[in-house]
Amino acid sequence: MSDPGDKTVRRRIEILDTTLRDGEQTSGVSFNAREKLSIARLLLEELHVSRIEIASARVSPGEQQAIRRIAEWAAARGYTDRVEALGFIDGGVSLDWIGEAGCRVVNLLAKGSRKHCEGQLRRTPAQHLADVRATIDMAVERGMKVNLYLEDWSNGMLHSPDYVYAMLDALADAPVMRFMCPDTLGILDPYDTERFCRDLVSRYPGLHFDFHAHNDYDLAVANTAAAVRAGFQGVHVTVNGLGERAGNAPLSSTVAVLHDRLHCDTGIDETKIYLASRTVETHTGVRIPANRPIVGESVFTQCAGIHADGDNKNHLYYNELLPERFGRVREYALGKTSGKANILKNLEQLGIELDEASMVKVTQRVVELSDKKEQVTAEDLPYIIADVLRNDQAETPVRILNYSLSLAQGLRPVATLKIEIHGREYEQTSVGDGQYDAFVRALRQIYKQQLSSKFPMLRDYTVSIPPGGRTDAFVQTIITWEMDGREFKTRGLDADQTEAAIKATIKMLNIIETNHKDHGI
């Protein structure tokens, strides 16, 4: 076995992504057939994961149809052997269900601990082994390839290793491609994981082993790395760490650790990891924590001014996790700890230069706003500069002159607005699915129909309200927009949520009108 510390040797590790199976066991998560196919395409064709596990047998007719769509798509592209479904030891019922859906690789769920075998199945180890053997034979007769899960393997190694060895001794010559060892309850630490995995690799050098981690102690990535160090050839992950209870090992962190710390080759295209995370976030509605490594919103954002200063001086605060690896960019937060260096970084991106005295004033204002717990974005800087320096000629080409929002039971909300753009007035009325939606639809009609101009896409919309239950509390709305391939954010603050969103939208309009002056008006 190669030394994992030898950077000249890159051992290939298979990545099985089980977002569409184990990830769907996250509370509140359910993918429809279209979403499953979209994610399958992304995983196999964009990220280039080795394999995907797409569903469990016998869940529902809709699940079977989803498998069929993915299987047909995979067959047309030569991916059939990379698409897998979970089946059960049930006399061949699961095999028929999976086979009818067109999937040709089955991951059979056997018991990896004596406790599960005797306590849940009410079978002796010998009886269960016979059932497993018979199911494997049935799968082969149907032209299927077989991988075998040893459910609760970690407890098996802790409390009944003789049971695990007996299972593997009896099945070592069976037509099983991979033996998959789950830490089903997330009970292992990296020390036990490496010890148990190394034991299996030593005892059964001719078998292929996968490790399947759960994150109950927040050790899933560390345990996965330990399994690879011990010689396991495959690991299981999910996008954004989705999965039962605390989830599974997240694809993003696992891949980074395997690449950087163990110097393995996974075949994963790192630049597509962020895209996959945001896509799955959209389909599930499960927000990615801002501080989640690799894919969290703030993980490539420097807050402390000393860090920004160090980055200017030979990248003193960089590590191997460069944001460009993952299709992202480094940002510098604006707040009371940011200091002048962070503000300079943001001004550089905006193409704004200030003298030393002006920089001091702007820095002071940013600190004052942060002390009031107001969030300051890069897009706020021109307005702060104009306010601090009392620049009356600051460009505000867009003004809302008037608007009316109506909401009536049984009727769609209606918005009527009058807006001034570069000194000319425009008026529009529109209906929508909500008051803000109606407002934006009216704006979009003005831009597309009256101005023949592009209107940004709304990519994200977040609302935060201070705790305490006050109905008059200020609402902060932050909207993420995309235009010409660039994302930017605007913020609105008001006691009324719709008003806050409208304020953020007007900021957006002034930004794009300042940057795109020629609209033929």
C-alpha cells in the first residue's frame, strides 16, 4: 500500500455520492423525478463522481419512475455501471423492483452486527448468511452487479467482530464487487476507524472496501480520511452533508481533505463543487450554513483588517483552500473589525480611489454602522462615501416617485408604481403571487417593454428579524442579484418586510443604472 504522506504517489479513491438516496433521508427533503435527474447529471457529468446511489427499492411508484428516468439517461451515455440503488434481503422483491426500473447495480443491505441480525431480523447469523447468499445469486441470475452493505458494521467491529469476520469469510468468494462498511450510528472516532479498517484490509487484501460515515459526533470527514489512510478504496459522501440525523460526510470537505492531506486522486472537478452545493440547496430548501467549509457563504471572507493587510503583503493569510479552486473568489467583510485594509480591498474591486483623510472618515462610518448591528456590503460603500463626504453629485439615477400595493382575499396582489429613471417617469401596474412579486413584475415590465433593457435575475432572498417577538421590529432583507454573470447583494431595512425588500431593490436599480448608463433613453 502506498504511503499516504508521499505526494509523488496519488492513489485513486472512488467517490460514491448518495445524496439522492441517503441524502433524501434528511428530515423534510424529498426530490421529484426531474430534480433527481438534474442532480444525477450534475454529479456524473460536471463533478465526475465515480458512482451515484439514487434511491431505495420499494419506496413508491414515483421513486421507481425516477429511477427509470435516470437509468435510461445513464444507459444512453454509458453510465449504467455507475448508477446504483439500495435493495433489501427480501426474497428477490427488491431485485424485481429495481430491475423493472432499469437499474443494473444493486447495493444489498445486509446486517453487519450480531445485534442487528438477531435483534431486528430475528435470524441466526447462519440463517442471515444463507439469505444473503441466496439474494446475491438471484441478482446475478437477473444480470445485476452487486455491492453489499454491512449495516451497523461499526458496532459489529466494536462488539461482535467475530460475526463480521464470519460474514466476510463466507462471502469473500461471492460475486460481490464492493463490501461497504457503514458507521450507521456515527459512533466511531478516527482512531477506531483506522484500526478497524486496517484490520479488514490486512485480513482480506483481495476485497474492495468502501466506508460510509455518519456525522453524529461531527467526525464524518475525519473518519472517512482515516478509512482511506487504512487502505479502503472507496468512500461515500453527500452534497452539503445531507443525510439521516446529523447527516453524512459532505462531499466538499471530504474531497478537499483527500486531495490536500492524503494526496489522493478522486477524479472530482473541484470547480463544480460550489455549483452542486447551491443546486442541491435550491432543490431541498436546506440552507448551507454560512461557515460550512468550502461552500459556506462566508468561508472565503476575511473579516479582520490584519488579515486583509497580510494578504496584501505576500498572501500571509492564505492556505491551500484557495477559493478559485472551487469556482469562488476571496472577499473582505466590512465591519468594526475590518479596518482600512478591508475597505481598500473592496474599493479596489469597485474601482474607487480615496485619499487618506477620506479613508479615515469612511472607516469610522463603517465601524459606527457595525456597532449598531447593521450589515454593510460592498455595494453600500458608494452610498456611505457619498454620505460621509457630502458629495451632492453622487449619482442616484433611479427614484421611486409613488407606489401602491393592494392585497384582497381571493384576488391576486396588485402593484402600481411610478418610477423616475435618468429624469424620465414611467408607470406600470402588474399582478403577482405576492405584493413584492407584483412590484418586481411591474419593474421588469418597465425595463423590458418600455426601456428594452435587461433586468437582473433574483438569485436569493433572505429575511432576518431580531428575536424577541416584537411586531414593530426592524426587518433586514438581503437580496442576491445576478447580471452579466456577476452576483451582487443589496440590503433594505424597515419595519415592514415588503418595504425593506423594495429598498433593497431600489439600491439594486441604482447600481445597475450607474454601471449601465446607455439604455437608449
